[in-house]
Amino acid sequence: MPFTPPRAASSVLWRPLRCAALCLVALVSIGASSITQTRIEYWPNGRVRLEVHLRHDRFHGTYRTYYASGQPFEVRHYVHGREEGRQQSFTEAGDVFLNYEVWQGRRYGYLNARPCMPVASPGA
């Protein structure tokens, strides 16, 4: 049987307590949902298009995107919304065309690097 306060007390004490309890539940549920999230999007063919981890609505963790064929397109790492660690992008054939690391906000590595001369085979 649910608790019902006496009529005299309901107008004075019960309403603020009930409101405080509802507000507390709302804040806890809002806070819990916005702390960490994983979002996954799909291509029309059903394959994964994007997988991203968020903390407080900012990128935090691994950020992965894929081509419609299922091959990886990007693998990036974030900490509190900023790039940190290894960042890579691939062609659909699987060749790396972007490969660098970020340490303390500075980039180290190759961005869209392409050799200016063809690489000779070891037997030539």
C-alpha cells in the first residue's frame, strides 16, 4: 500500500519533498547518460560506418570510420576531445596515407606523404 501523507501536511511538507526526489532522479539519469557513450552508425548495406566513444559529449577514446566495403578508413585516438596518440587513415585498398602521432598537442609523422620516386624492388 503506497504512503499517503495526512491532508494538513501535504500542502506544507510533502510537495517540496516530492519535487526534490523527482529532481534528484532526473539529475542522476541525465548525468549518467552524458558521462560516457558509444555511438555506432551503419551504412545502408548493414556494415559499420562509424564507431566513436564520447565522454561528456566530447571524443574520448578510439574513433573509427569504415568504407562501405567494411575496410577501415580512419583510426584516431582522443583524450577529452583532443587528438592524442596514433592517428591513421587508409585507402580502400588498405594502404596507409596518413600516419602520425600526437603528443601534448604536437603532431609527429607523415600527413598525406607520397614518395617522389617509385621505390625499386629488392631484386632490381
